[in-house]
Amino acid sequence: MSNRIAINASEETIALGAVAVRFLLTASDTGGSMSIFEMTVPAGRKIPAPAHRNDTYEETLYGVEGVLTWTIDGTPFAIGPGEAVCIPRGAVHRFDNFGDRDAKQLVVTAPGIMGPQYFHDAVDLIRASSGRPPDPDAMAAVFRRHGMTIAAPVGAPSA
């Protein structure tokens, strides 16, 4: 754990396409116990990120503005201001903003395995694909490095 105590000790905003991720605290600020970031998703945005599972941490979401629809193990949950849900390890999930206003949510991952480097790695991979979909094996490797597994597409054989 860092010896410093500071408000938003790991302040950093990362643009992942239209989605903005603003890190506030990372594992280095919390003795590894959690990471905290805000995520802003524009209105009417279907997110191209693949459904995945967190293998090594729980992810808790708290609605601040607008509504994000999270599909967790096949069930949609519309999370709006003042609402929270915890995605347990192993639950397959993804999200979209089907609404007509931008949505902002606070995300807490525990332990703090998810950090800014995942988003930097994803941005680098997307940029390297030159407008084409990223290489699926390279994307799967990025997810694995950061404690996640991409879920098999519906109808795909399971391993």
C-alpha cells in the first residue's frame, strides 16, 4: 500500500472508444483490497465489448446518472441512480446504454486486480487492429492477464 493518503490518488481518465473510464483508486492505493473507477457511457450506445467473466474478483456497480443495462448470467438488470448490484466471480456479464441520456456508474472491484493497465492494453489492441475487429486470441490474452475470461458466444461449443 502506498504511504500516501490522497483524494483520488490514482486519478486518470482513459477513453475506450466512446466510453470514458476515470480511475480514482487502484490496488496500490488500497493495499490491494479494491480498485474504484467511474465509467461514463453515452446515450443509446451498444457496447462492442465481449461478454466475459471475472475469474479473480467481484465487481460492484453503483448507478450515478442515467441507466446502464447489465446482462448478468443471461438476466438483464437496469441499474439507475442510487441502485447497486454485485457481479460475483464467474458470472458472465456485459452492458449497454439503451437509454436516451448518458450514464455514469461507480465501479468497485475487490480485490483490486482490475486497474488502468487493462484499459490501456485494450485501447492498444483496438488501435493496432486499424478499424477491424481485434484479433480474438490477442483480446482473450488481454482479458486473461487482467483476471477475466471471454465468454463463449451463444451456440459455441464449450471447452
